[in-house]
Amino acid sequence: MDIMNNLQIYNWITPERITLLVRFLLTLVIGFPLIKLLNKIIMKFLGKYLNPQSEMVAERFIWYTLLVILVVSALNQLGFKLSALLGAAGIFGVAIGFASQTSFSNLISGMFMISEKSFSVGDVIKIGGTTGIVLSIDLLSVKLRTFDNQYIRIPNENLIKSELTNISKFPIRRTDFEIGVAYHSNLRNVEKVIKEVINDNHFALKEPSPLVTIVNFGDSSINFKIGVWATKENFIDCSNSLKMDLFERFQAENIEIPFPQRVLSISDNDHNLIQQALTIKNSLKEKSSID
Amino acid sequence: MKIFDPMNFQENESKKIKIHRLEFWLRYTGESWELSYHYQNEYDNFSIENNCSFEPFKTEKWVFSEPYPTIFLKPVLADKPVLTEFKNPTSVLAGEKICLFEQIPASIDIMIKTPKKEIKLKQLSIIPEQLTWLGDPLDGELCYHDTAEAVFNEKLIQYQSGAIICPIIINNQSNHTYPLKQLVIRTEFLGIFIKNNQLWTNMMKIEYYGDDKENPIDILPLENTVQLTPPREDIRQQSRLIKRISNFRSFIS
């Protein structure tokens, strides 16, 4: 049997087949470093025009395209018919396609997102209830690190469908908050004090000018809206220190920040009713003490 | 100027130095330098107080393997452009050429001298720095804000300790009045000089033809002066920056 098998192998190994095999191996051996070099050259050229994120995606795309071309060329050397291969790939592709619709959706969404440049690695984004720093933008998903150090993977499809806020897109931001003062306050003095506090704040930008305006006459207080610009790096420090400074300064200037309150007006009829209720209450008290 | 002369410290010696609103303490322990500083509400002249107690406000410490008892102060311009708002806005009439003198706050580099080189320990501004934004919120530039009085006669300058006088020539070659409310001093292109025991920068010369035209700006050397600090960036060698600086709007807004 062994002799028969050996004979079959020897019959199969013909000089033509050895030539084909050598050509196949040569294509791979020469082609592999060649496509690596080609990829490097293309990326060196494209790198001038792309940001690091797009560069990473483009590099992967070009690499896999070149690799497919190389493998197809190598198989062609072995005598595989490309049309048959593509036909088989087509059938295989349909099967794979049905099985991986979500992945393709994410892939296409990823392509659109990268071309849109809504955010890049290092930006702080908010999507739904999640806020975090972008760690990477990949073909299928975006990875975030939240401020309490959780790793979150968001599929690209979700990002394309949802409203996304890029918190750190622009170099400066405005911190907005409201503060209420009592109705008996001298409003012009309050405005002056708020402006002085903003002016003295180390993190607040002088320009664009801060906003100090009365927004409404609330149930318990007159409410001022304050909007102060700060660099995105100083944003939280600015917001925090301003609130502390304002609180301290209001206390020093005797400007009251009122608690929620209700004013009760008592008419004569209500007064009589209260008197009756008090009489009943006192009589009940006396009775209980005698018992 | 005496304040910028090297100072030799004995072991465990402290000195208190006041420049404008900045008050700081330096202590040398033999193997380390300690610095503590704060800003006063009112400004003061230059003063050095020897053998005083070290007040721990914001304290920093630098440790060395070798003893380096010599320290000196070096005046430098702020690390960002300074946007100065004039207390009394002035207009430059069409066809007029004026020279204004503006004082901007200096920063101080605290340097130690080693046998091989000079090492910067810390840079401190002589006043607390106030940030502002120049230009569009989308792509403007972060600057320091300052309020100053524009003086148009050199003899009328009331020099404040620690300030640097910046002489600026504006030649209004347009056919309309130019309102001068604020001015941006691009500190990176200016050097510091000593003239009459005062700190000066290079002279800036602005030819104004109109907002929609090219308005060339020259940085000129000061005559009869001693250069103390060279500019951080050489304007002649940086074509990209020349384009940026040649925009008159980046100087006056």
C-alpha cells in the first residue's frame, strides 16, 4: 500500500506542478515584503493629510486590500481561476453577510463616523447617559474611559443613531448656573458683587465677556443666571471656585440666598377658627392632665 | 539693575524679595532650595530683605547632590501674548504717526548657577495672571489680560517696578481714524533690554493701511541699551509666524 501511495505522490509531482508551486511560494515570499513596503510608502504620503485616527484606519484598510491582492495573485499562480474563486467568495459572502449584519452595520457606521470627524481620540464625549474620554475609534466600536475609570465599548451603529455631545471639541467653554437672592436684596449691588467675584476669579476668562442676567422672579427668590467662560482644562475648577467665591462673598456682604418658602395669609374667619381649635386643644390637654 | 545680580546664600539663610505684587521667600539649606510666594493686594517697589523668617505660603523645594549657593533672577516676558486694554481708549487720526509706551507685567525666572550651566527653578509672574481669549471661540488664542495706560511721551512714563515698557509706533496710513482700545503684545518675538535702569522690549512698528489690507509689522532693536533676555522666537526665521504676525488684527482688536 505504502509503495502504491508513494507512487501516486511521485506521479502527482510533475516538473510543471513543481514550477507552479515554486511560482506560488516566490509570489508570497517576494510579495509579502513588497506589500509591506508599499503600505509604508502609501501611509507616509497619506500621513501628511490624515489625523492619527484616520491614519490608523486607512493603514488597516490598505494593508488588508494589498494582502487580498497578493493572496489572489499567488493562488492564480497555482492555477486557481479567479472567477471561480470570486463565485465561491460571493456565495460565502452572502452566508457571512446574513450572519454578520450588525458587524457590517457597525463597520459602515464607523467609516461614516471617521469621515465626519465629530470627535477624535482624547476628546470627552457624552452619549446617552455615558460621559467619558475617547480611548480609541475602531472599525466596529468606540472605546471610552469614564471619569470613574470604567471601560465602555459603544458600537458605532449606536453612535451614528444617537445624539452625541463632544464636550471638549472647542478650546473654551461657558459654565452656566443660577443663583437666587432674597426679594429684599439690592439687585444692583448683587450684580456688582457677582461681577467683582467673576473678575477676581483666576480661572475665568476676561473675554468673551461673562453673562450676568436676571432670569426670573421665582417663588422664593430673584434668580440670576451667570455664564462664565473658561478654557476646557479649567472648566470644572472655574465652575467650582466661582460657586464657592460667590457663596463666601454673599455671606460677607449679607446677601441672602433664601430657602424655599411659603407666605401664609390669615383672614379674620381663619383667625376665629384657629382660636376655636386652640381652645379645644387646651381643654383636651387639661382633661388629660386631670386623668 | 541690582535685583538681577547673582545672590550668594549662606547655609540656612532666607531672603524675602518683593517685586510689584509678588512677594517671595528663598531659603538655601545646603542641599536644597526652597521657595514660597504669594501676591499682595497692593503693589510695592523692588526690595530684598536679608535673614528673614521663611513664610510658608505656596512652598516648593528643589534638592541637589552638589551645593549650589548662587541664585539669580532673570526678567522674562509672559509665556503667552498679552492683550492690553487701555484705560482711556485713544484714536489715531488718518495720516498720523504716533509712538505709544505701554507697560506690561514681567515674569521672573528664578535660576541657580552651577559650574556647567544655569538651571531654571521656577517662573513667577509679578502679578496674578488673568486669562482672556483673543478671537473667535472656535479657533482663537489664549492670552493674558492686562489693563494699562497708554502714554505718548517717553518723559511721562511713570515706571512701575517689575514692569516692562513696550514702545510701539503706529503709522496710520489709511484714510480713516483708527480707534485704539486694546493691543496684543506678541511676547514671543520680543527681547528685554535695560535702558535708564528700566526694563524695555524691542520697538514694534505697525504700518496700518486698513482692516482689509496687509499691515506690515516690524520688530526693531533698541539703541543704546543692553540686552538682558533674547526673544524666545526669531521672527526672521519663521515664515509661518511672519504670516501670523503680519495680520494687524492679531495685534490690535
